[in-house]
Amino acid sequence: MKITSAQNANFKVWKELKSAKHIRESGLFFLMGEKLVKEFLSWSKHHPARKNFTIQAEVLPEGQEILAAQETNNYELPPGLFKEIDFIGTGFNLLLLKFSPFEKANFTLAPLGREVISPLGDPGNMGALIRSALAFGVKKIFLTKESCHPFHPRALKASAGASLLMPFAQTEKSFIEIPTGSQDLFLDQAGQPLEKFSWPKQARLWVGEEGPGISAVSQKFPSQIVSVKTENVESLNATVAASLAIYEWSKS
């Protein structure tokens, strides 16, 4: 099917998927990038992550070959219109995916292995954190009210597709409203060096935003704070620090 007008109802919806708000409200997002699109289409229907997604449409530049002809509707757009929804400039076919609702966070349950709580609002930082978390064996990431959506185009790109594989739990609570307890660890400057820390097998690591960090929630648990000690700079980017901490934790 060809779409030639910016007034097309589908096109109007697709343009809104540049924002985390509309992704969250619609349950839809675009998978972008040749490598990610082809990898996703190569998954069998029995792939553990595939059950979480349904292909709604394939949207392609005029003249491009259809990739998922047997699975979905396809829409062909002229270059100008396609560029408006190709948010990160891939120039390649886009898959419109519907995702299953995330698990509702239940902080009364004990963590199952390594888990992370993150309010990161920047898509690039969130994607990079997800990529590191998946690489080093994190079992689940908890998203707070402040968190960027993991299927935001820039977050997906930064995660190199890890967002599609990582289990998430969602809470409507803000970072500082989440109950804390003995199962929680806190990544902050005032803690024990991560290489000397006695890492538990099962816990939730809190990763704070830049600036205020997590001091407001970690003060009651000084023995559960872990830090990345630095020289010549005051601190590291939150995602870099978290990646180092998760890697060290994975060795325990």
C-alpha cells in the first residue's frame, strides 16, 4: 500500500512515535536499523523474546524490497515522508511493533538474581545501561516514573537491540518513592569501593540520575552503598559507573 500524504491517519500516528510518551500510551514503537530489523525477522516464533512483540506493519522507502511480506501489512512511502518517521536516519525498512505490557513492579518480592532499578531519562544512557545489564547477567530492570522508555528509538539504538531481550518491570512511583530494604544496593560516591565490596548473589542495584544521585534514598543503608573510585575527575557518567559495577558484581 502506498501512502503519499502527511494527512494519512496511519502516518500521523507513526510521527508521534518519536516520543516516549506516545510509545507508552500506544504500546507501539518502530524497530529501526538494518541489522536489528533483519535479526528480529530471523527469530523463530519460538524465540523467548518474540512472544512479547507483534508486527503491526512494515514501512519502507519507495522502491525498497519488502522483508516481512508473509507476516504483516506493508506501506511504501516517498523519500520525504519516510524521512519524517525514520527518526535516526537509517534509510532502511522500519518494523512497527506492538509490545506486551511490562510486568508491574512488586518491591515486596525478593530479587531473583541481579536486578537493577533505574530512573535514567536520557535515551542514550538508558540504552547503554540496558546493553551492559544484559551482557553481565542482570535478570530484570525496574523502570520508574522518570525512566525513558526502553523502546525509544535512541534507546534501542544505544542498546544495540538489548532492549528487546531484557525483562522490564514498571512502576508509576518516582525513584524516591520506592520502598527500600535490606535487599537493595546503592551506587553512589560515598560508598565502599566496588572491587572490595561483598556482592550478594541476589539484590537490586539502584542507579541514580546525574547530579543528585541517590543520596536521598541510600542514607539509611550506609553499608549497602557501593562506589566507583576515580582519579582526576569527581565522578563518572551514571551509565559508565553502573556498567563497571554490574561487571564487578557478575564476577562474584
